[in-house]
Amino acid sequence: MTARARVSEREGGEALTDKTILIAGTYDTKDDELGYLAEVIRNQGGQVLTMDVSVLGEPRLPTDISKHEVAQAGGSSIEMAIASGDENTAMQIMGAGAATKALELHREGRIDGVIVLGGTMGTDLALDLCSALPIGVPKYIVSTVAFSPLLPPDRLPADVQMILWAGGLYGLNGICKASLSQAAGAVLGAARAVEPPTRDRPLIGMTSFGKTVLRYMVTLKPELEARGFDVAVFHATGMGGRAFESLAAKGAFAAVMDFAPQEVSNHLFGGLSAGESRMTGAGKAATPQMIAPGCHDLVDFVGWQAVPPQLEGRPMHAHNRLLSSAVLSPAEREQVAQEIGRKLSGAQGAVAVLIPDGGCHEWDRPDADLHDAEGLRVFCDALEAASPKLAEVHRLSCHINDPAFVDHVLQIFDRWLAEGIIDAP
């Protein structure tokens, strides 16, 4: 019987579907802490599967998934990991194996969530394991370096949860039990409450920012839903763009409306990057995509830190205490246009580039603080020239936040639907 089929009874006769949580860690050194996690989950009516990812030592009691099975799933063996003589190499073997094994367990319906515990070594492995699982599978990392700058954004799964393992480097105590018990309860509760993504309606992937700067999604979302599609809008501030790009590369979208490619500018000029692969996933997956240059002229940086040297002396916009933006020069905007064209040139599916001559965000309107008519003209001309020959290029006499922009997007969308470029629901 799979984890999803079991049912338990609570006091009062309330029926709950039991959920099984995978608990992964180095059972040779963290046996007490991992055992405590299992105890809390079981006391709450959940089930557990245990996975040992240690290399040198042995757990006090056998685990459901042994370290030998993990190493084998990583295409190696414990003996080879030890023979490498390098702890980094050994843990990468175990990380690859743990990721493969966790995904296998999920596909078999044997687990409903995962919790991984560790210091820097265990956290490194945890990022691999959690990244292997799809969005909607609860993932919890209990780490001594949670929220640390040691953790590269590109390795953080889109829906991972983390908690600082305070006072827990070695052995159980009252402080670390507070963290461990919260994590155990959180992952079990998430497994019981989660509504995994469904495939009953084709999904449109869209990028944007808040309504104070970009507004098209307010009208587009209900219009696309009325046509039988679901719409996911991603906040393009680095992590959101990474999640968007990851799903696009897997072919998760029926079509893409990438109207806020500012992360391309960020990557070029040292802002909040979503990585080099930004704006390539949909093209590689042959997903039809519409592109517009929302906020292309802005480079985001951390608002509570000093202005990066390469962005000093420019017009600035402080969005809040977390986020500020610097404005690019006309020459730099031209670089952005050329980079967008380069990325789109590898697309295997239909591409439409929409270029609104009237402006690309609310702060660049003629009466706004960041208006730069010459910079906008230079960019629009450059993007039209840089767009791939196979792309449709639509030069629009409107602002990106005007109703005319949305009308044009829907005209293209409906035509692509009629022509079969976008699969109908």
C-alpha cells in the first residue's frame, strides 16, 4: 500500500490520510537528531522513511535506505567514495545518489515530503536532493547555515523551506529541539495540506513585477483563463526568474509571455541575476513565446547595501528598503537589446517580439522621474534590429501599461491558437 493510500484515525474519529516523510541525513553522526525528527512526525500521526547519506560510519540502527543504496544510485559505491580521499568528492557522490533515490521514491508514491538535516556538508547535499523533486512536494532543510550567503540562489529549489538549526551542531538540547520540532511539524503539515500542480488546464507562464510598475497581467490573466488556460505570474527578481526558467526548460508551459526580462539586464550589469540561462528555456523546449521589454532599462540591487560601484552616479529608484534600481544609459540599453536577440536566436518554437514605443514601465512615462526618451528610442531600434529573422516583430505605438498593449497580445495569442501554434485546451 502506498503512502498516499493509508488512512489514520484521530481522536473524535476524524479521518486523516497519513503522509510519509523522507528523513535524510548522516545517521552515523546525527542519529539522535534524526531520530527525534522521526519521533515528532510519528507522534503527529505521520509515517517516515529514513535515508542514510553518511560515508565513513554506521548508524546505530539500520535505515530504510542504506548509504550503500544511496551511493549506488549515484553511480558509485561507498568504497569508491572513501577511496577518493576527499570529503567533498565523497559527499557529491552521496548528493547525486540521494537526489536520484528521492525522486525514485516520489515517483513510486512512497513519500509525500522530505526533510534533510545538516551542517554545510549536509546542506550541500540537501540542495541537490530537494532540487530533484518537483514543485508541490514539500521540502524542508534544517541547516546550520540557513539563509546564509553561502547558499547560491541558483541552487535553491523554487518551493524549498528552510529553518536555522540553532544550537544544533552537536547533540540534542532544548534550543535545537525547538527548531527540529517546528521543521517536523511543518513538513508533515505541508504534505497534508498541499495541492500539487494539476494538468487539467494548459499553463501560461508570465513574468512581471508589482502593479505599481507593470499592469498587463491584471487584464491578461482573466482573459487567458476565459480561454481555458491557467496563468502563473512569476516575480522577476532573481529567484522568480530562476523558477520560471526551470519550468520553461522542462516544457511546463503551453506558451510563455516573458514581458519582464529585466533579469537579463541584471545579469549583464551585476544586478539580481537569474543566471545565464534566463530567456532560453522556452526556446529550447520549442514553447511558443511572446517577448516584451518590461523594465529592461533598470538594474536591481539590494537596497540596504551600498550602491554597487558599476551603478554609481545614475538615476535611481528606491522601490522599498529591500530593493532599489539604477537606470541604464542608452549605450547599455543597446547591449541589453543585443543580448535579448542573441538569446532568442536559439528558439525552436514561435517567437513574437512586442516593442512598445511609448515606454516599458510606469516610471518611464513622459511625466515620470525615470523618463529617458533617447534611451527608449535607442533600445527600441536596437531590439528591432537584433530580433531573430524568424521572429514576428511588432512595433507598437503605445506604452506597455496601456490597454492597446494587452489588446495586441491577445490578438497574437488568438491567432496562434487558431493556427495551432498554441495547443487549444
